[in-house]
Amino acid sequence: MSEQELKMQTTNLAGASTSLLDPVQWKQPAVSDGIAMLECIDSVDAIKAISREIDDLSISIFDRTDWMVAWLEAYRSQYQQVCVLICRIDDRVVACLPLVKSTSLKKGRHFAFVGSGKACADFMGISGQNANQPEVIECFARWFYERKNEWDVLDFDGVACDHAAMASLIGALREKGLAVRESPSLSTWRVQLPATWKELERIFSKNARKKFRKLERTLNEADVKMHRVRDNASLERGLEILESLHTQRWNSLGKPGCFVSPNFREFVAIAAKSHLGSGNLRMMWLEVDGVPFSADIGFVNDHGVFGYQGGMSPDHLKYEPGRAILRRQIEWAIEDGFEFFDFLRGDESYKSRWNADGTKAMRVEVFGAGTRANLIRGILWLGRRVKRILRRS
């Protein structure tokens, strides 16, 4: 793509700014593809009505309906319409791709995963044990392709590189002639859990083991107390502590933290309450002399614990609040017989201390066939190229 073409695209996009923000009529009828049929579930109530069928397909907490509904309710002002695509074979739901539809100046009319943005849902994509069947993939691909002039970008962020069904879908869309751009995203990190803490400790380095034991002596001498959230009263207290400690920590680094966003605050509260009710919440805090200094919230499915968000006091760093509370979260997971503890996305160095294994992820953008989609593709390409040049300089 020449510089002159990109300049023309920039001019045209600026001139088209009003039309980019026009409301879009997204509702579409079901599409049939032989024995596979695709339909768009376009409301929270409709998702709740088939929640059991969707949850039976899930591979993590993020593609379960409790999580989706919490995000959709908290972030309702930031998307135009729900579009959870489900594929049925012989009237049985076999695959699900949870999306929302929005318009913006940057990406025009675009689809993104439910849970995308600051809430940062991981392991998203097409879920379902039979999701990678050719007729299922073709059903999804045809749905997007037949509407290629009605959307500009499919923005699939955080797709695991080993997600077979998503790889098949992207390949099918590429074969149909749609432009695809892939770029590295942050990895996810997971530690497999043995039957006891002592067994896990054995795989740590000698230096790490010494640090853990020294920390435990410090915590015991200070009479540090642990509180687990068990009911609505402790949940309310736990949320207050989490928000306060998270904000304190990030403010000490000159940043606002996640809870500055009202949408994020509402989302965490809704998700925590619904998962407490289903028994899938893992939330705790630590305190010394009655003062909380570390808090953590996680969620579980049938197989593992997903550590979601934490907070710590910058005034109590001698207690290593991050390491201290993660140990207790992981011990709790081992006690309950879970297979793994997942640290989620992010390449922070502390994850290596737990001997966690990383899974690479990608951001995949698929571009529609219209003129506007081509303009947006060029603008995004130019913007990222400029960023790369600036980073090198």
C-alpha cells in the first residue's frame, strides 16, 4: 500500500466520520448450512434462557453466562447490540461465539468478544467440544462472509495460538478472500497443581523456597490473619478492601488503576455476587493488626482457579503482599482439588517464580469487503507502523 493511497484513505475516513457513527441495523435471521444452523442471540434475557446449553460448552470462566451477563450489564453503554452466535446441529447447541457489535471512528462497524476491553476476558473464541467440525466452522464463516459489506472489522483479541476452532475460522475467512491481520498479544500463564503444597514447593528453585519460608516466618510473627469471602456481608467488605488496596497500589506508581472506571467497578461487583451465589468465587484478604494489606479475587470452573484481580498496600511491602496472598489462593485451590491455577494474560516476571507455563496469544483482525473496511485497514496499518518507528527512535 503506497503512502499516497494511505493519505487518500486518511482524508476519506475523516470525511466519513459522521456515517461511521450512524446506528447500524444488526439483527439478522438464522442461517442454515445443511445440518448446522447458526443464530444470533441478541439480548441478555435470551442468553439467560439458554444458559445451561451455553455453559455446557465452556472452556473457562469467561465464556460462561454468569461472566457474560455481568459484563453485558455493566458495559451496556459501550456497545450497540449483543450478538452471541450459537450453532445448532439437530436442535442441539454445539458451539458458541460470544460477541458484541459497536461502531467507532477507529474501527467503524466492528465485532469484538464479550468481555473485551479493560475487563480483559481470556480464552475467548468458539467454544464447544465439537466446535472444530468442518460444517460448524463453515457455518460461522458463511455467516460473516455473507454480511461482509455490513461490518468493517472482526476484532478478536487474545486468541490462544492453540485454539483449533478459531484457527479454522480465520483460515476459512481468509480462503473466502477476506484480509486478515495477526499480531502478538500477551501470553496467559498457568501452573498445574499437585496434591499438596509441599509437592508444589519442590519444583521451585532453592532460592524461591528459602524466600517462601522466610516470608511465612515473618507473617506468623506478625500474626497476619486471612479472611475468605463466604457470604454477602464478607463480599461487601472484600470488595471495598480490594478497590481501596488496588487503587492505593496503582496510585503509588503514578497510575489510576482499574477501579477508576465506573463500568469496571460495577462489573466486578455483579460478577462477584453472581459467582458467590453459584459457589464459583474465590476472594480473600489479609490483614495485620486489623489493617488489610492485601486482597485478591478469582473465579473457578470445574477444573481450575482463574486469578483475576488483586490489590496491595504500598505501606506494607515488607510482608510481600502479592506473594503472600497468591500462596494462600493457591493453597486453597490445592485443598479443593483443583487441577490448575491460572494467572491469566500478562507477562509479569512474578509468574515465573511459580513455574507457570505460558501460552502465546494473538490479536486477529479480519476486515470486511466494503470501501470503509479498506480505509480502516489502511489507517490501522499506518498508525501501527508509526508507533513502531517511534519506539525505535
